[in-house]
Amino acid sequence: MIVVAAGVLFAAVGSARVAAAQHPLVTLPLDDPAYAQLDGLVQLGCGAARISAYRPFMVKDVRSALRAAKAESMCSGRILDALASRFLADSVTSDSAADAKAYRVRFGGLASLQGTGLHGGEIDPLWDNIRPTSEGTPTAVGTARLRLTFDGGPNVVLVSEAYGETDSRNDPTVRANQFRKTSGVIDFSDAYASGKLGPLVLSVGRGREAWVGDGTESMVLSANGPALDKITLTAQWAKFEFKSLVASLNDVTLTPSVDGTPDSLGTQRYHRMMVAHALTWRPSHKVELTVGETALIPRQGGGVALNFVNPLMVFQVTQNDKSGDISQEGNVNLTAFGSVRANLDRFSLQGDLLIDDIQIDAQDRKNFPDLFGWNVRGTYALTLPIPTNIGLQYRRVSSFTYLESFYTATWQQYDQPVGSELGPDADMARAFADVWPSGRLHFSAGIAKWRRGDQRINTRPTPNRFGHAGDPFPFASGDTPDVQSAWMGDASVQWLDPIVPLTLEVQAARVDNVNNVATPAATYARVQLVATYRFRYP
């Protein structure tokens, strides 16, 4: 992969030419309003608006999908018109105009104000315990982002984005220390260089990744936590897309007192990396299938496990390679996954399966549980004057999924889940509806049943799954024998303007056995308003 990466970058620089106003290789931040609009098109029956199983999307791919959507009758309407006016209006320039814009520097930014009201306590994020209001999202948070883009032509782009946040409490995406003695942070969110050569796009830098899921949520690789320092390689053809990722995760230090390691071993520091690759096949605009695998690799003494970096080798075989240093990669956490997404007339369907561990040996089946995660989602577009869809979704993560023998190989980044926001040992069934009075105005509401056992992604020492084959789900140990369950309702209003987007969200929950302790039912509520001004962003 390193040789291929170098070749792509050098060739891309050598063939750099000019680009349009919004660079085709720029990736849309995962909170960009366009994602909600594109998802809305797909759920209303527009299969051509499905861009990729891997987020963030590149501008060039958004443009390509919108052009294809214009040729499908199910896609026409105000949502497509709003997206086309943003992404297609400036995508073609004359040669003389393009020459004048070669190698330009573009500045952009945004300012955002978030207001949050809590009742009873904080229930977000879902993987964590329910906490007091004093540990929840602050009442008011201001955020500013400054972005610098170097446009070297359609085949080269460099992006650097710094941000400041006034209060980072309960923000799972923050990876920086607090700024001096304040509650705020200053850090870089996006910072990458991307180059294109033919069907290959190489990107090196920092950013968020979400593979095979919904929005930032995924059973496989979610963006519910901090951004990754990573190298990605994408190869795209008419019906196939290949994606490979190599990323560093935060170091983890094991100690006898916290992790139950023998005193004779003392304190041990592990450097961790994550690798993943996947292949997607699109036989048509209406059907998309993906298969792939991931590996989380802890190593003492640093270094890179080059045998796992090779994107053309299967990790399940690589881990048994005798040429590798088994002592260095003896606790690799491997997963495999598959996904199918399809549009059938007015139906939009999605199914995702994660296999963390599956027992084949008869004796292992008696002692170790199988570890799965899955997501099933279906929507139906109603025949109403105002575009409307209704849907059902079920997500489930087995009791010990994402967990390993030691916290070094647990599927987390800075104690936040790399996988599903549910964390291990939880499930949720939700019915919902979406209404689109215009291309920018979006109403959504849902009701859900949420259950959770006592496993948490940040538990140290990591729970031992030996002897738990056949246990009921969700799992509740002898120390906390009560399963937490809740009825939840949610509603939101979004104004998806590319310059001044607004979002109002309301969430309420009636929770039994809060944090797996036998207690009377309690009511929690959360109201949040986010207002943003975006200047030439992204």
C-alpha cells in the first residue's frame, strides 16, 4: 500500500490541473446538511442518490450521483433541486476561467451556537451510563471553525481545518486536552492531503470515517468518537468501489491495579493501530453489496504491522503468518462484515452484519458466546402531496462484542466506541417517519424501545466472556442483575440551508432500572437547538 500511495501522490501532483469552485476531492464534513438531504432522497425511493457505503463523501461523487438522479423519475422534486443548485451550478467552468483559478487558496469557516436543556440527567451518548445533569452537555456551547484549502487542480487538494470549542464536556468527538485552565479546546478536526490518479484516490491526514451504516452510526466503523489520523486508499470503477484504511488509535497503558495484569509484568504501554478494507459491488443504482474486514492491532515498542497494512491480503489469514512477530500481534481483534442496500420501487432496505467472533469448535461453543452486531432498516415512501416516508429499524450488539481480553484490543478510541453508539450488550427497535415540505425543511419523529445490559466499552479490566455461552440477552451479571430498559421518543426539525442550517431536537425517555440498578422508573428529557453560519464552507 505504501508503494501505491507514493505513486498516486507523485502522479497526481504531476498531472495537477485546475478545478471548479468547490474542489472535487474535498470531503464533506459528516455534519454537512447534504447528508440528510441525500439520505432523504434514498428513503423516498431514489436509488441513484446512494453514493457510497463509506463516509465522508467526496464532492465529485456527490455531483456524479446527482447527475444520475436527474435521469430517474423517482428522484425528481425539491430535495434534488436544492442539492443540484448547490453542487452542480459551479461544477463546470470554461478553460480560461479555470486557468485563472489554478493553484488558488480558499478560506472558509463557520460559527455555531448550541443550546441544550436537560431534565433528570444526561442520556447521550447511549453507550455510556446515564449521568447527572452536571456531567451532561453544557447549556451553551460555541464553536468556530477556520478552513484553509489549497486547490492544485482537480487531482490535488490540501485541507487544514482548526476549530475552537468553548466547553468540551460530554462531547465524544473531542480528542484534545482542555485549553490551559478553561473548559474549552483548540484542535484540528480535518487536516489532509488528497491526490487522484485514474480510479485511485489517496488521502493522508486526519478526519472522521463512518463505514456501512447510517450517518455517523455504524456497527463496523463509526464516527461517533474522535477523528482518526489515517491513510485511506479508494479505488472506484463503474460497478465496484474498494476502500482501504490504516489509522492510529490512542495508546493504552495497562497497570496491575486497573487491568488485573500480574504485578510481575508491571506497567505496560501499547501503541495501537487499526486497519480495514472493504469491497462494494453495485450491479445497478438500486442495489449495493459490501464485504470487508477490520483489525485492531496493539503493539509494544511502536512500529507498524506491515503484513496487515497490505490491502490485498485477508486479515484472517495474515494473523497466522509465521513470518510475523506473534509476540507483537498476539492480541489482534479481528472482525468481518457484510452489508446490502437496495431500493425496490418505494421501498428502501438495508441490512448490516458484523461478526466479531464466531465459535466453530464444539468445545468452544460450550464456553464462549458468539459475538455479532446487526442493523436492519426499511422505509416506505408514501403517496402523499408532501414527500413522506415511514420506517422501521432494529439494531443489536451482542453482550461481549467489541471487547477483548485486555483493553488494549478493545474496539475504542479515547474510551469512545469505534463501532456502534449502542456499545456492547444493547439493542434498539425504532419506528419513525420523515416529512419534507421543501428541499431544505425536514421534519422527523420516532418512538423506540431501548434495552441495555451491564457491559460497557470503557470497563477495565475487560469482562471475561469465558463461561457465558448461552446467557440471556441483554446480559446482566450477578453484581448488577437488572436489565435497563426504556421507551424513548424523539422529534426534530431541520432547516438544511448550506449557509445558515438550523436543527432543533427533542428527546424523552422513560427508563427502568437506570444503569442496571433496581430503581423506580425515571423520566429524562433533552432539548437541543443548533444554529450555524457557514462562510464558503467546506
